[in-house]
Amino acid sequence: MLYLTLKSLHIVADIVWIGGMLVNAFVIAMVPPTIRPGVISALRPYDRRVTTVALGGAWLFGIILAVWYGWYSTGWFGFKFLIVVMLSALHGMQSAWLRRMDADPHLDPPAFVRVAMPVVMISTVVVVLLAVVKPF
């Protein structure tokens, strides 16, 4: 029962976190400079209060599961961990660019931040496959 509860909390936190990152990626890449100030001003509090908290929950519940069930020494978990670290760093970059773009709406972020949407989606697919299939 505890395992299923932790796993459910981990999955819910992951969904909220990845959803927030996709919204961030959409706003950064697609919203034109003329309407950026209003959109970004509305998105930043959500990112801080919801997406970042979900990121922390995903990490907390994921680490608890990995330690309690001994997954930290498996190959699939190491690869998953690497991807999650990369996604966490990307979220930090998104948050920083949202802050910068809020201050200067005509500022264009670098390409690695603008193309975050496919990176997040592909990474999510790989992480889910690794967690479900546990190939190595």
C-alpha cells in the first residue's frame, strides 16, 4: 500500500511538472513579443508555486522510491536519473528566461531554450519507458 501511494504521488508530481514545463516552452517559443508581458507575468507565479513545487515532489518521491526499493544501483535508473537531472536544469533555464523576458519583452532566448518542447516530450517518453520496462 505504501509503495502504491508513493508511486502515485510521484506520478502526479511528474505530470504537473512536465505539464508546467510544456506550458513554459510554448510561451517562450510561440508567444509574440507584443503580448509577452501579460502572458509571462501571469505564468511566472504559476511556475514558482505549482511547477517548481511539483518538481520538488517528483524528486522527493522518486528518491524515496529508488532508495527504499533498491533501484539506485540499476542501469535503467542511472539513465533515468541523468535525464531527470537534465530536465530539472532545463526547467531552471526556462524559469530564468521567463524572468528575463518579463523584464525585456523583446529579448529572444537562445535556441536550446526555444526548442524545449520536443526535448521535454521525448525525454518524458524515454523516462516512462525506462521506468516501466526496466530494460537493463
